[in-house]
Amino acid sequence: MTAKLINFFLRATICFCLLPAIVNGQSKYAGEPFSIGVGARGLGMGSAFHTLATGPEALYWNPAGLSRTGSAGRPNGLAFMHSERFGGEVSYNFVGYTHRLEKRETPFTVGLGLIHLGVGSIPVTSVPDPARPPGDDNRPVIERYVSKNDYAVVAGLGRKLGERHHVGANIKLLHQRYLDVTATGFGFDLGAVFAAEIKGVPLLWSVSARDVTTSFLAFSTGKREYIKPWISAGVATAEGFAVPGGRVRGAFELSIPVESRRKNYRSDSRYLMSLVHLGAEYSLYERMFLRAGLDENNPSFGAGFSLRALVADYAWAGHRDLEQTHRVSMGYSF
């Protein structure tokens, strides 16, 4: 029965990903505010986190990870995140909650999260004489400063199938606001995580599809923008390898947009590397953590500590063209 369910899930994912081909007028970057990822652990590992994500952060990365959440006697989870990007110009925040329904033979886990991205201090300018073009005698002046805000409310459900397989889905409500223009839409994500060994090494395998049916944004101006799917697949060590003082875990993932972005890169090799995510984590007695990764050709590093039910993480990510990113997050289970 489990094999049939997994086979159905994979077939359905492929079918859903073919649907966007019939939709016209997509905007390549309409969904960028909602594609940054959440949590400092994932960023520190180069965003190679679709396979390993659990707790409220799985609402974004892979909803199948929701059913891998929690421990005995701690069915609830809370997560908070704050990030500043590009020299503090962009503020990015997340808060999420999960609850495992334990009074079932095959427990479900439900989750709810809010993502916010804000850009402040955007100058709005005008010229003293609108009838004439700007120039030395008609210089633009700043009228006021405004902000742009993007929100995503995400509700997800994860379920464990047997001892080795997890599936999940979520629905998200999207909202954008800038000046007097607003946009609202919704989308769906699907995901699965499987456990399978290779030569005695326990591994986790994942596949997930973000905006699987093509999400949309309907603007108050009458315009519509469509967000095409991203397909992610990856593998990670389930338990890691023993090293002095602790263990090392690794993760490798590919995240591929349904719509090709090849022309934005100078060569095929750069484009292919932009799809790759690599991450590693060293845990010292499961209390302190060091992380490193490669996220679309950009390096990332991170650190964290765990104190009973409380986890705190920090991550730094560089960028070849723009300024660095800092991110802090906290998680608590109860």
C-alpha cells in the first residue's frame, strides 16, 4: 500500500509540473520575495535543506518534513527568524508553529507560518514643474519615503507512511503591497522524504515541488503575474559520520526552475552551478554546531547551539554581486 501511495504522489507531482506550460504571461521573478528560504540552519548549509528540514521551517522547505517533527512528550514546535540582506536594506522575518497529532496510529503534523519581507526607506520623487523634463533647473526632489511589503501565510500538513516515508503538502496565501497597489494570490507545495540505505550508509532522499500548480498574484490594477514551479531533489546523510567529538552530516540538492533562466548566466557551467546546493554540518555532542555550504555559487557559513528544548542558530551568506546576508533564528519544542 505504501509503495502505491508513493508512486501516485510522484506521478501527481510530474503532472502538476506540466500544467504551467499552458499558462501564458508568466513573470520570471514574480515569486522571488517568497523564495529566499527560512531559518539560519538551512542558510548556513547552503540552502541544501529540503531533505533535512523539520519543525516549522519545513513549511517552507519541504512540507513532508513536518511529519519528522517533534520528540516524545514534545508535540509542539515554535520557530522565529530575522534576517537582514544587502547591507540592511531588506528585512526578512518568519514565525511558525507546528503541532503533532499523537493520538493516531499514523500521526499527522499540522503547521502554520508567516513570512514577511520588507524594503523600507524607498524615496518617492517628483519635479517642481511636471510639464518640463528633469534637468539642472528642474531637479527632482524627494516627496516622501515609502516601503514595500510582501507576506506569505503558509498552512501545511505532513504524514508519516510506514517507518521510512513521509509526505506533505501546504497551501499559501500571498500578499504584496507597494504605494497604493496591492496583489493577492495563492499557491501549493508538495513534498516527500524517503529513507534508504546505500552500502550500509543510512540516507534520506527528498523530492519537493514549490508552487506546483503555478501560483498567481492578482494586482489591484487588474494585472496578473504567475509564479512557475521549482522542483528540488536531494540526498543527505541520516545520521552522519562519527568524527572526534561528534558527527558530520552532509547534504546535496538540485533546485531546478520549470522555466529556464539560462540566458541570465554567462555560461552553461555557471547556470548549472546555480542549481546546485551543498551543505555540511559538524555537531559537537549534539550541543554545538558548525556549518558551511555553497548556495548557487555563493558561500555560506553558520553556527548554533542546542540547550534542551531550545535551539539558536546564526548564518552568514556572501553574494558575488550584492552585499552579504546575516540571519538569526530560534526554535523551541514543548
